[in-house]
Amino acid sequence: MGAADGYPEEGPVRQVQVTAFAVDSHEVTNARFAEFVDATGYVTAAERRPDPSLHPDVPQDRLVPGSAVFRSPESGTNRWWHFVPGAYWRSPEGPGSSIENGMNHPVVHVAHADAAAFAAWAGGRLPTEAEWEYAARGGLDQARYTWGAGPAPHRNPTLANTWQGDFPFTDTGADGHRGSAPVGCFPPNGFGLYDMAGNVWEWTSDRFVAADANSGLIKGGSFLCAENYCRRYRPAARHPQERDFSTSHLGFRVVYPAVP
């Protein structure tokens, strides 16, 4: 796992062993997450006030339920992430928005604990980084992408749901989607797994910084990854994410014990 020709944190290339496991063929959808919430009454982190001890630099009056939402900025500014009070998985753009027409899209606005709670309910767990990367490679050893050596998704937008155009201003939607796509829209990898590149980032069980309990590690890139920004739609790519925080481009899938 790892890569020598990507971002610095992806190296070094190293040999890792994983034991047998089964994995969801696609990200957990809004429909599936709704089943979990209906069955358990679970309340996600985005629906609760953040823990002040984890955010000592944030004024107390700003610690309110909500989540981070991407919005294309006006030209000349670099601010595209907005904390939106009231944004959560059922209202992904904030109050008044809905998933009614997106039940087969990946669930987003889920923090690490939310994803882990669903996984336990479903009889599984979140994948380790090594398991996730092994699954993403689909049997290809050290290939740059889940589909092989190339081309990059901006050159062939039929391969993955990424950003086409000048990020963060213009997404041409050449791949057929602006924002997330229904699961399974793009070709699977060699293991029959969909969206291991692009669509939404996915939680792993590992930490990005081992000594930081709130340091999460996500894999896979998202619909916001572009050729001119965050080229992390590759198996080796990795990124930090606060475990107690959620965003509009972050979801997950579940791994299970291998079936004999």
C-alpha cells in the first residue's frame, strides 16, 4: 500500500497483510441509514451540540448543531466551506433541503461515531485503512487508479464521480453529476466494488495522527476532487478529518467477517 508519486503523506510504499473480510459493494445510502435511524432512534453528531472540550478555540455560542456544507464561492475568494446550523443527513444543504429524491445516494453528514454505530447495527465495522486500500485496488498491484494506470477521471469522466472544470468555481458535470451520484453509477473495480474513487470520502477506523483521539482518516476522494485541486481519487490517497465533525461530501461503507 501507499504511493511514491502522490502526496507526501502517502509514502513510503510498504508491504501490509490483511486477513479475509467482506465489504459492502457501495457506500451506505440514505435509504439504508434511514432504516437504521428508524429502528434505533439514533441521533447523529450533526444534530447535537459539539463537545466544547474538543473545540476550545470555538466560542461557546457558536457550538450549535449543524455540519459543513460546500458552496461554490464567488470569483476571487477561497471560502467554499460553510458551517450551516441545521444541516444534517436528512437536510444535507441545511433547513428546508431534503433527501426525498436522493435515497439511493450515499448518506453524508455522518461523523465517525455515527458511521461506527451504523456498522455495529449492521453486524460489521468500519474498515482499517489497509483493508480499505486493499479493497479499492481491486487486485491491481500499485496501479495509480482503481481501474489501472489511467486515464485520470478528468480525461475520462465515465470512470468516477469527480469535479470537472476549474475547482471550486465551475463543475461542468461532464460525468453526469454535480454533487454526489447514486451509488453504482460508475464501473466497479476488479473486486466488484463501486465508487472506491470519487463520489464521497469514506471513513476508516484508523487515526491520521496516532496520538490524537479526534484525528480521523478518510479515503477515496469525492465529487469535489479535481485535476487542479485535491487529486485524491486514488487508492493510496489519504486525508485527515476530525472524527466528531461531518461534511456534505463524507460517507462510509462497512466491512464484515468473511463468510466461509
